[in-house]
Amino acid sequence: MKKLRVAFMGTPEFAVATLDAIRKAGHEVVCVVTTPDKPAGRGQQMHCSDVKKYAVEHQLPVLQPEKLKEDAFVEDLRDYRADVFVVVAFRMLPKCVYVMPPLGTFNVHASLLPQYRGAAPIQRAIMNGETKTGVTTFLLDEHTDTGAILLQKEVEITREDNAGTLHDKLMVAGAEIAVETLRQLAENEVDPVPQPVVDKLIPAPKIFKEDMLIHWDDTAENIYNHVRGLSPYPAAFTHIGFRAQESDEWKPCILKIFDVEITSFSSTLKPGTIIIDSANKMRICTQNFDISVKILQIEGKKRMPIEVFLTGFRNKNYTDFLF
């Protein structure tokens, strides 16, 4: 197989797997483009992206432009004479960049396009109760996630999957499909196909705080999918009323929920009502069936199994409902 000169562009851990697979397939990664270092954490120390950490460890040239249209960056990138650009979980590229390499620029996206275009395809697919998703390589154009498709690969979503486990499945599948796409580009075997026109497009916009709130008046199935679609990060949440002493006023306290299961108990009380039916079980009423909470994190504490949480749960300190 012909080996290509590849310029790789990406930021998070999800992208590292593809970068590693490209190197191990024998292609020459001539440079890596990633986001600038930025301060993070309590000490506001400078942190770099996962992609940069990998690049530095493997002595790959790194470019970190503030703006992708900067003349200096564009010229530096051109000087590397890459055959193709590979993009995974990065920023939207200007036309002056993505048209540069002779074999084009392709993106690895964590969905079966045209569905789930956007920043959160993994979370949104589970939140919507999908049973399959996949990865797509496609050529970049002037719009977001709309370019011609090169290759696709389906990935099953099981009932036990959450955003974390599906992320890992798609990370592996994305690396594999990127390497195969490079092989077919090198051998001139791939034929780009326009994305199909579908009756209803399902978008995958960025997750905001309002998307994370659990609505207990929804069905148990929808709540189950909502929780696992946001677990382990950024995590679905609800509120419980808290007071340190009986004389204090109730204040809302954030309760993050990471794992639940649907029970066979029909909900007969107001949605959000807490039912503690044994020393280590907490059920929450919904529109139809009670939800059993398995792993949670109350504000100011560490993540914990429900058995540990209930050892410190006192009715006089907490309300008997979630909202």
C-alpha cells in the first residue's frame, strides 16, 4: 500500500486513537494541528490537549494556531506538503485550509451521517433511544458535517451502553475507518457519495445545562436513556431540597445521577417522589414506572453507589421528592 503524508487535526482523547492508528499503519504524520494550551483547574495551570500530549511523546511537529485563517499558520501548514488532512473532533476549517492537500481533507464523525450532525452525536443517539449508530468519513465542505461520504461503519448501541462505553466503541471504529479511508484514497479506490436526502434530520447539538436536567414527569424509558446518554460526563442531574437543621429553610441541592434501572413498579405518586423501600434501594416515581437509582453524586460529595448514599440520607435533612 502506498504510504501517505498526513497532517492530522484533532483535540480530545477520541482523536488520539485515530492518530495512533494512522502512525501504526505506516503513514507519515508530517504535523499535528491542535488547540492552543489554556489554563485550567484551581491553579489555572496551562494544560494542553490529549492530541498534543501524544504528538510531543512521539516527537511529531505541533501547530497550535489561535486562528485558522492566520497567514503564518496557512503557510506553515502548506510547507509540510501533506497529501491529505485528517480531522477528528476539531474546529471548523476555513476553505483555504481544507482545499489545500491534493487528496482533500476528510473528517471522522461519530454517527451515520446525515443523521446526528453536530457536536454531541454520541450523547444524543443514546438520549434518543437509538439501537445503532456508527462512524463516517466524509470530505469537508463549507458547511458543518455535510460533505460527501467516503466510508461508513455501523456500531450497535446496547441497553447497557452509556455515553462512556459508546465513546470507546466509536473511538476504535473511527480509528479503523480512518486507516481504511487512507488506504482507499492512496489506491484511488474510494468514490465520494453525496449525503442522502432524508425526510427527517436528527441533529446533535452541543449539550447545555438545560439539556442535562431530568424531567421526572417523562416516561421511565426516556429518563433511562437520558441518564445513560449523559453518563459519565457531563451527567444528568436533578434537585433535592436540603437543610442542615430543621429550623433552616429548604434549599435546592444538585444531585447528579449516573446509573438507573427501570423497575416493574407502576408509579402511583407524583413524578419525582422518592420511595425508599429497603436499606439499599431508592425508587423515583415517573410518568409510568418507578426508576431505581444505582449511582449518584450529591453536591459537594464524591460519586457513590446508592447504598453508601442512603447510609447518610435523613428525611429531616432532605425533601422526599426530586425536581
